[in-house]
Amino acid sequence: MTEPLRVLLADDQTLVRTGFRLILGADGIDVVAEATNGAEAVEAVRRTRPDVVLMDVRMPEMDGLEATRRILAPPRSPDAVRGTEEPPPPGSPRVIILTTFDLDRYVYAALSAGASGFLLKDVTPEQLTAAVRTVRTGDALLAPAITRRLVRRFACAGGDQRPSAPPDSDTAPLPRDLAPLTPRELEVLGLLARGLSNAELASRLHLAEATVKTHVARILAKLGLRDRVQAVIVAYETGLISAGTHEATQQPA
């Protein structure tokens, strides 16, 4: 029997946390802890080890972006080279940023911090529970409207619109060289960047879904990317696809 999905709620508004808890509970998702600020969230993650964290942005004492950076920060070895990209530590939860503020700088900062998703608080209950289940499986997601604007800005500005990382950040620039990819992997990346799910990719390319997952995993590994969201950004930055390219209507949400 599959263990229940474990979620931590971090939001300074009691009514918001109560609403989310009721929505998730009704769908069989366990809320194992709640936090009213980022510092509490960091401590609660260490104590309860949730699968997913729903993280507000604006909270007292420590905001959600800094809390996300601390939760997902890999342990630094003494001989580690500053600026090299390292994966989150094993067992790290997936983080979804939830906010009422539809501002691009939060999207960039959240992705830089390692978040797997970014959703506005006006999502429906069905979208919220689906988002939690999606990131648990290893997929990353953004609200579709934010994704379209994000990649359009990267395409039009060559990535120069992305705010610089904080001075103490270890986030490395995203790679721009697609030379390590095979022709099939380039095709998969192009379709992935248009928003196709693994199942849709499999149908389009007449492949087994397991084969598609292997291609996606190899793309991420070869390019040193954390997740599918970063892959989308790279596809636009490198010109593999352009802002005018037809986008799929279906996106994980």
C-alpha cells in the first residue's frame, strides 16, 4: 500500500493554512506540519521530513524564498568549487511556491532557489492537489500563464531579464551549449519546452512512456539541469525554439 503524501504548509495567514489543509485532507493528502514563517518552515522540514512543502513568499522573520534556499541547499564539502551546480540533498522535499503576487522576479528567485513549482493562490482545489502530486513524482510545474510569460521574456531578452542571484548564492548560470544532446534528445527537449507531458511526448514520438522518461533524464543529466523548468528555459535561451513557436495547450497544473 502506498504511503500517504506528506505536506508541510508555510504561510503566515491562519485562514490560508486552514483552507489548504482542508483541501489537501479531502484528497487524502496528510498535512504533517504548519509554519508561520520561513524559519519555522526550515525547522519543521528537518523535524517532519515532508514530501512536499507549500511555501508562501512574503512571511515575517524569513521569507519563503530564503527558506526554500536553506531547505534545498546541498551540503558543501570543504573542497567544493563555488558556483558549481549541485543537486539538492537526498530526501529533500519538493517545494511549491504559493503567492498572491504575480511578479516575475518571484518566479526567477524561486527557480534559482530550487523550487519545483510556482502557483498563484487563486488556483482551484483540483489544481492545488494535482500540483502537489505532480511534483512528488519528480516533475516540475509553473502556473501556465507564468510559464508562457517567463519563456517569452527569456526568448526576447536572451535571458538578460533574469535578476542576478543573491551575493551568497551558489546557483550557477544555466548552460547554453546543446552539443552533448543527440538529435532525438534535441527533439524531445523542443517538445518538452512547449509544455508536453511525458505521455504526450510518447504519443507524439510513437515511443513508450518509459523511453521518454529515459530521454528526459539524460537531457537533464547531460546539461546539468535540476528539472524540466530549467530545461524549458535552456530551450528558449539557446534558440532551440522561439517565442513564436506553437505551444501545447496542456501543461501540468
